[in-house]
Amino acid sequence: MKGWLPPWKRTVPLAIADRLFFKNGSINYPNVGVDPKVHPNWIPEYVGDTIVVNGVVWPYLRVRPAVYRFLLLGASNARFFNLRFQCASREDYPNFVTPLHGRMVNFALIGSDGGYLQRPVFLSSLLLAPGERYDILVDFAAARQGGACRDVIVTNDAAAPFPGGEAVDKNTGVVMRFVILNRTPFTAPAIPKRIVPVPSIDFSKIHRVRWKKLVEEVDPKSGMPVRATLDGLRYMDPPTEIPIQGSNELWHIINLSADAHPIHLHLVQFRVVSRRAFDVESYQDNECSFTSRSKPSCYTAPEVKAFKNEIGWKDTVPAFPGEVLTFWVGWYGQDGKPFEFDPTSGPGYAWHCHILDHEDNDMMRPLQLRKK
């Protein structure tokens, strides 16, 4: 495997975030909440007007005309990024209005949260949620071939909060720049068609099915959000997710809110199965059902299989508004073997929304394994 991967000097972690700053360069985090009577300084989503990569505002990186490996991390409190790599002239950066009209630079996705994918996936864009990680290869030699692309700018067009918030502007629509040096190109070895084995999901061995709701609570007097919860429960409420060690489960995440929530499980990796749109209002009015035959179905569209970037092991995945997200999880190691430690001992684990402002205000629940 090592022969086709770039060397470590061309392997670069990119922690991508957004921030608000005071004029002196310190971080501006609001100290007054949306409803101080309920919570003195909580806001539903902290969204910045400046993009930061590895702690640097709108950075650039000089790269050789070769394949680079980038280890991406969604490091924002709440902002999603829909990333594209796009050719641009140096006059375009950073004062341009998105989208650019230069040609796209495709890239290869080779890994996600839980390691390598079974096979590479070639993409022109990638949605990166808070807490998600992706492993990609970008060929700057191919981008620069024929002098067509001297610089590559990473752009973003994801609204914040996602997906129905404010559109990006000239500041939040640009992430960073790559300057391709005028050097002899490196010939890239071919990416193998198969990277690692990833077992298929055996749906005949499901020991439990769980249905979980994502809920935003609103103060009836002020109309302002006061917290987000999982199933309407708070973190200190008694555990309700107590899976059996060694079992398989199917989780259905019902998103009743207007925002996307990156759902993260501790301890294990899971496999995304599908998403399916449903009638939120009818569900909340108890006029339909996902499981009962005595009521109309809440679903309003056929299911959509896992996206191309979700075919591998995941521990964080966005649940979109008005949809049911389904994933399969086995309470054992990725190799199918029991854990090499006792996960039933100790204080336990957690599952939560990975938007920091949500998980810190009760959108987190305890997760405790038990023995058979």
C-alpha cells in the first residue's frame, strides 16, 4: 500500500474552522446568550466570519506539481463546509466573489473517520461537517499540466447554519490557496482499485432497532431556542442506550429540527445505510407512523442510499432536516472480534451531536454497554 501513497512530507493535516475575532486578534465569542433568562451565554450556533486552517487565517501552501495527501478535519463549532478545489489566478485571491469560474480539480477520497475506504472515490466536492474527518489525494501535477492551473483555491458554498442559513460571502466562501511551484512534475503511481476489505452489512443479524429523535426546544414565551436534545432527554437523565456487547443494531435518527446535526458515537464505528424524507408536521401531530400499519406512512420519498463519501467506516455523520438517517452499528471491533478490553466497566461512553454549541447544552446522551 505504501508505494502509492505520498510520502509524509506531502501529507498535510488541514483542520478547517471559522472564527470571529476582535481587532486585537483574540477570539470573539458572544458572552450574552440568545435568552439570558434561561442560559446566560448560550447561543444555538457559533458561526464565524473568518475561515481558519490549522490556526491560520486564509493561509496558502506552496506545493510541488505532485500528488498530496490531505487529512481533513471539520473543526468548526457549527459551520459545515462544502469544499471544492478550483483553478484561479493569483489576482482572484482573496478578494473574489464565489463561485469562481475556473475549472474544478477533482480529487480522490481514500478514507474517512474509521480508516481507509474499500475503494477510492473520485469527487469534485465534499461536504465536511463538524467532527468529520476525510483522507483525500489531490494531484497538482495534473492540475498544472499545460499551464492551465497555477494556483488552486479551496472554496466553500455551504450555508451556515446548514443547510438553510445565510449564504457564504467573499470571506466565508474561500478557505485557502495552493501555489503550484514551477518544478518538474512527479509522476503519480496509480491508486489501487481496492484499498482494504470492508465487510458488507448482514441485515439478517440485527438484534435491536432504535428510533431516536433530534429535537430543538423553544421557550414558549420568548420563542427563542433554549437547548437541543436527543429524544427530549438531557444528559443527566438515566441512560436509555444500553446495547449488549457483541450485538448488532440498526439506528434510525429522526431529525425534527431545521438544521443538520452531525451525529457522533463514541467507542465504535458504524456504517451509513440510507436517508429518507418524511412529513415532519404529520409525525409531530401523530397522524402517521414509520412502523405501524394502522396509520399512513410518514415517509414522503424513496430512501437514498449512503453517499459516495460515506461508504466506509464512520463515527460522525450528518442527519439532515426532515429526514430519517439510518445506520448499522456493531458493538465490537471493526475486525468483527470482541474488544480487547472490557467496555462494560467504568463510567461508560456517550453519543451526541457534534455541533459544539449543541452537545454542550444537552444534545448528548450516555451510552453504556452491558454483557449478555
